[in-house]
Amino acid sequence: MAAMDWESVIGLEIHVQLATRSKIFSGAEAAFGAPPNTRACAVDLGMPGVLPVLNREAVRMALTFGLAIDAEIARTCRFDRKNYFYPDLPKGYQISQFDQPIVGAGVVEMEIDGATRRIGIRRAHLEEDAGKSLHEDYADMTGIDLNRAGTPLLEVVSEPDLRTPAEAEAFFREMHAVVRYLGICDGNLNEGSMRGDANVSVRPRGQQRLGERTEIKNLNSFRFLRQAIAHEIDRQIGVLESGGGVVRETRLYDPRADETRPMRGKELSDDYRYFPDPDLLPVRVTSELLAEARALVPELPRAKRRRYREDLGLSDSDTGFLTGDPDVAAYFEATLATGCGAKPAANWIMDRVAASLNRSGLDISGCPVAPEQLGRLIARIEEGVISGKIAGTVFDVVWEEGGEVDAIIDARGLRQVSDTGELDRIVRQVVADHPEQVEQFRAGKEKVLGFFVGRVMRETGGKADPRQVNVLLRDALRAR
Amino acid sequence: MQPFASIADLGRGLARGDYSARELATFHLERIAAADDDLNAFIHVTQERALRAADAADRRIARGEGGPLTGIPLAHKDIFCTEGVATTCASRMLADFVPPYDATVVARLAAAGTVCLGKTNMDEFAMGSSSETSWFGPARNPWDRDRAPGGSSGGSAAAVGAGLVPCATGTDTGGSIRQPAAFCGVTGLKPTYGRVSRYGMIAFASSLDQGGAFGLSVEDVETVLGAMEGHDPLDSTSAERAPTRRNGARSMRIGLPSEYWTGLAGDMGECLLAAAKELEAAGHALVSHSLPHTDAAVPAYYVIAGAEASANLSRYDGVRFGFRAEDPADLDDLYRRSRAAGFGTEVKRRILTGTYTLSVGYYDAYYLKAQRVRRRIQQDFLEAFEEVDAIAAPVAPGPAFELGAVDDPVAMYRQDVFTTPASLAGLPAMSMPCGFVGGLPVGLQLIGPAFEEGRLLALGHEFQRRTDWHRRHPEG
């Protein structure tokens, strides 16, 4: 029997931790890494009689996201209680949005293998995060850390528009870039700032109806997301090809074993008994609030990519590198603002800057060479003031010691010898000192030119413009 | 010093120096000590704190900075969180719970200079109409110790009715201020939903719960409300409204909804009708009208209140605070045994029914339908208030019943037939003494449009100037 041609269908739910100062329903600080239970106030602890008060900043951030993906924005939305018992869920219910999410249908555009794909977003809703159960450090007990309880989350639900693990990864990356561009999430995956759940099913290619799906929870890296989905697709195909059926269930990915396993946690329930939270009034999205959110939508990755390609003439790979991280794009644009060329700026950032950052373990936001200095450095090369080689030296000086590019060039006498008279004198001297090589050149041995260039550059301490040296040398060698 | 003095008279006595706030507090603490073994109106008496607060009030008065409530003793229903003082909600679940924060109501009344003498008994988690479901035993009616003081704020009503405190706070979800006020012969006001902050008031049914006050007169209730009310940034559902002020037209149209007045048996009907006639004699017009969905209020109320309670009480799981079963075998065992032992029967019944009505397959038939009924009832009132300025009605089908007499839960729920409609509509409603049946006080209920407490207070004050029912007090 010929192997069946299977198609996988993937939808992602991405939990984006919003970078608000305080929690979504309390005044406690929303900060990662504090000692357990030091960032949880009475509201976060679900103490008797306390009440939630909605953080306006979280609403504004959700709206900013909605506008960025051209989504329908609800005029009013409301919060509901999602009921289940778990020790890290202090109230016994999570405040979430059930049937009236703040952000409705929208679209995220991403690029994969040089092609643009539009992935539908079904909805995005606000909710509070739960705390953490710590199973490792306590013998026969579970520790509860409620610092995270009440941290605002935006849960973004995609349509099942993704077809391969690579597409799912590209979508997760695009979402990561978008929320970072919007400044609504710090994007620290290893701190859980973005977590994905993947809904995965397979069906014979050509079949319209979707196969039974499973949900893989808590995928917090690009690689794990791709691997977990790839594994799950293989597993499902295996089950179906051996005559079995896929069971609808929630699974967890174990990156060490590279496999998914059914989840048996108590936080799963068949019926969350959602109902509107009577402690919170419906949220009215006023035109003022929308305008405030709109003003905060910057140029997004897809628009930037288009602009870099079409207006700056950069390649797809340059564009991809420069737009992947909003801080890199900002550095690039600040470099351009000094008036240097786009292509050399891109090259410098991708080569010298990236390598130096990598060596020192720094982010571009902490780059010791300010983009203004880099732009000026590139401009000086373009103006012929210094050579590319000398520029590398200047870059290192600025990196190590700080300072201003032009001042360093002057102070260290790195300016190219551009005085034609002086250079002409050196060229004539070199030609006069090497009659043998002159004869060889005149006999048609062009390669000897390189010898003369090297001699002139040595005499000038590397400060001559090689192009100019070439021109002068040819003149001198031809002369009788 | 005499019990049953008005807040205004007590304030004058303090200002004149006839007695100090400490002496006033001590006088009432002694009355509590003498009466409360029997009455069980208090869960905790906070004598030391009370005397410290009284001393502070005395210093304030001495500086000439006293307000109308400075030095006035009061009691808080034990549903209001009090920082550093056990707040039990009359439940074993919270028997040892000491909140690290004050309810907004508590903080505001403290800021006004009141002297809290203790925390009053109630139905467990405010679920009941008799104060019999308390983990600390039932409170008793000061008019007849064998009868219930009503509920759920029975301890507060009994304490004011017995002259143990001049005023007290309460909460009303489906009648929990009005019915005990009627049973104990005191005045009790449930303000409009949103008038008083719910922060720190332990939640039963969040869309219905509303804090209010008990006093010996409409005037006293008005004074206490003045210090409690107003927007609170900690409660999103609290309203930004001008403070309540007594304001009523000389001649108002007062509605007598037929659904409330027909079928009132003998003495009860006569007593209430005489009270309505008194309002007519004062120059107001009595208008017969209809609130057609009244019958559906009790079932709708018990569905909505139960649903909200089932979620509100999920936090009592033995994990972070409150009663915790010993040596749990696992998480489920911890949950199951903590909640089984921590909650009483009536609380469990409501959690179960509420969980049921929110479940897949039942949500539409119960919860959503109840919400539709709720909107009809609100609409009934909106239409009625186009015709009338206020509504006069009974508070309860009869006067205080004997302890243990109503042992069928549904029969107990029917006690709330006249109080749940205003609760569902979120309207202000007040109970004031209007006569006696068989030696037991009867209350007349006044219901007004949203945020028109001032109108109810004006009508009630006028009634109390023409009658002396509110000046009758039990013996002993």
C-alpha cells in the first residue's frame, strides 16, 4: 500500500505577558525574579473581600496590538470568571474574557522561504496569569509562588492557518517581533514572557474536514515549538496509519525526550462554568482610548521589511536580520540618519557590530558604539577620509575607549593622505627607487602594479586612498 | 446615661462633656456583657480596641475636631474585614481569620471617629434569613429570645434593637438588612447597589451585595450612611454620586404594588395598611399599581446568588488561609475535607446549586434565564417609577418566627419574597418599624429609584415624626 500523503493543520494560542508596571487587577508590581510571594498583594492572594480593579494600561496595550494586526476592536467587552480549582489559582477562578474578547478577527503577515503568508487571528483577549507551583524543591510537598498571579496576559488565538512546524515557528517569531515592536512585551522567552499552546491535527491531503486535534501546552522557545509540533504530527500519523484514532487531549512536550505526553494536571477541567465577573464593569472602548492606542503603533516588521527592500534596496537576508529585533532596526535607522549609505550600514551592523556584541555578550541596546558614531565612521569611508581598514581601527577605539570618530581620526593622524602633491612626491620617489620593476611593468607585467601600491601604502602608513594611488602610479610609470 | 439615645443626642452629650467617649463605650460594653450571653448578637467584643478608639475620640473632641459620629459606639457585621481583628463571616472556615486590611466601610467609619465595640453575628457567609446558620450559634431576637432576629445581619439588628449599640453596619444581598430590621424593630437601609464600597466586605453574591446601616431612627441611619457612602477606587462597581441628602417633595405618589399587598394575612395586613394610611395622612397619595414579575424574583435571586457564591467561595480551599484539614493525603483530599468541614450545610447547598446552574447544559436554562428575569424585574420598577415616586411594601410575610420553626430551605427562601425584587433591581430600600403583631415588631419597606436614598429618608423621617413605633424598645 502506498503511504498516504498527510497534511498537518496547526493553530497557535500565544500567551503574551504584557509589560505593564503593575498587575492587571491590583497595584502590585509585575516583576520577574523576585523572591517567592513578595510581589503578591491581598488582591493577588484572593483574600476575602478584596476586589479587582482593571489596569487601564493593559487595556491600552491590548488595543495597540489589535490595531497593529488590523483587527476588529470591540466597542465594549467584558470579563468572565473561568472556574477551576488549583493551588496556584488563588481565587479558584481566573478572570478572563470568554465570549466578548477585546480584540476580534485580524491578520498577521509573515515571510517564510521568501514568500509572504497571511495568518488569520481569531481573537485576542485579556486575562490574568496564575501563580507557579514549585514541585522540585520540596520533599512530598508543592510550593506555591504567587508573584506571577495577576500578571496581565494577552492570549492571541490564531486560525488553523499554519501547515508545517516551520510555519508555526515563523509565526511565533513574527508574533514575538510584533509585540516587541509594539513595546507591549519584553519578549523574554526564558522568563515565560511568551508561551505558546499548539493545536495540531492531521488529515489526508485534499480532505476538507479537519482531523481530531490535540493541544500541546506551554511551549516557550522557538525550537521547542517546532520540535514539539513536528513530533506530534509524526505521532498522529503513526496512530492513524496503524489503524488507530487520535484522542482529543492536552499534551505536554518533553524536550529532553523529544516527545509529547498526555497531561494529567488538575488544572484541566471539562467545564469551566464561565460567567460574567460581577466585580468588573463592562469595558467601554472609547474613541479617546483608541486614539491613544493608535498613536503608539509604530512601523511594524512587515512594513519595515517592505521599505528596506523597496526604498533602500536591501536583500531579503539583510532585511530579515535588521527587522527581526526592533532594537536592531532602531540602531540601523539611527545609523542611516547620519547620512551614510544603507548597504554599508547594513554590512557593518551584520558583521563588525554583531560580531563584537556577540564576543562581549551584549545586546545592541548596550552597544558601546552609538549609531551616530558608526554612521559618521561609514560616511568618512565614503568621503575617502579614511580607508575601510583604518575604519576598523577607529571602530575598535570607539568601542574600547569611547569618544568621537572625527576627533579620533585627527588625534591619531589617521586621515588619508589626500594631498595630491605630497602623494605624487612619494609615488615618484617609489618609482625612481625601483627601476627594475618599472621595466617589468612597461614590458606588460601588470601585476607589478600591486608591488608599487604596497610600497606607497607602506610609505604613507596606510593613509593613502588606494584608488588615488593607483591613478598616480599609472601616470608615473607611463611617464618617461 | 440611658440606652436608646439618638446619635445626635449622644453627640451633644459628648460635646457638652456630660460623659466622655470612653464612658459611653464602657456603658455600652457593660450592656453587651450583661445581655449577650443570652442574645448572642456578637461573635467578638473588642473591648480594648474600643477603649483605645474612645480615648482617641475624646482627644479629638477636646481639640474641637469632632464630627457627628466622633465617639459614637457601633458594631460591624462580621462580614466586614477589620485589620488585626478576627473576621469570621460566622463560618468555621474563617473562625481564625485575621485580615491584614480594613474594609473601606470600616476605614471610613473609623475615620469619622466611631468606636467599634465588636463584630456581630450573622448567617454563615450571609446565607440565611434567620442568623441560625452561624457557626457560633444563632443570634436571638431581643423582643423574644425564642425567636430569630432575622438574617443574615441578625446580630447587628438585635444589638441595635436591644440597645447594646446605637448603630451598626450590615449587608443586604436579598433582604439581609431589611428583614432583620423589621424583626428587631429598628430602622435599616440597603442603599442602591454601588452607593457603598464592597471592598473588604466578604463576598456572597457580588452583583447583589450592598453594605448599609441599622439605627434607631431614619435620622441615625442617614448619619451613618453619610460616613460610609461614596466612590472607592478599590471597588470598580462603586458609583461616583453626590452624597445622600434627605430630599422629598411635600406631596409624593406612593405606590402600593398589588403583588406585595394582596394576600397579607389579618393583623399583618392591617398593621401595614395603617402605616400606609399614615403616609397618606401626611399628604402623600397612595397609588395602586403592579410589578408583574414579582413572583419570579425569589427563584431568579437564588439562581444568581448561588451562581456567584459558588465562584466567590472557591477561594476557601485550605491552601492559603482559613480552615485547613489536617494531614491531607493529597490535593483533592485537602480540598474535599477542608471544604466539607469548613462550610455549613446551607453554604454547601448554595455552592452546589450555584455550580449546577453554571454547568454546561444548564447554564441557559438557569443562569441566563434568571438574568432575563432580573432584567424584567428591573424594567417593572423603571416603569413603576414613571408613575410613582416611591413604593411602600411589607418587608416579610410575618413577624419574627421561632428559632428552628422554618426548617425547610425553600420555605426559608420564601421569607425573601418582598425583599429580593429590589435587590435584583439594585434599588435602595429601607425598613422601619410601623407597628406590632402579637407583641412583635413589624417593618414597613420603602423602595425608591436608584440613588434616591434621600427620598426614602425624607419619607421615613416624616413617618417617624408622626409615629413613635421606632421609640418602642424591648424590656430587659
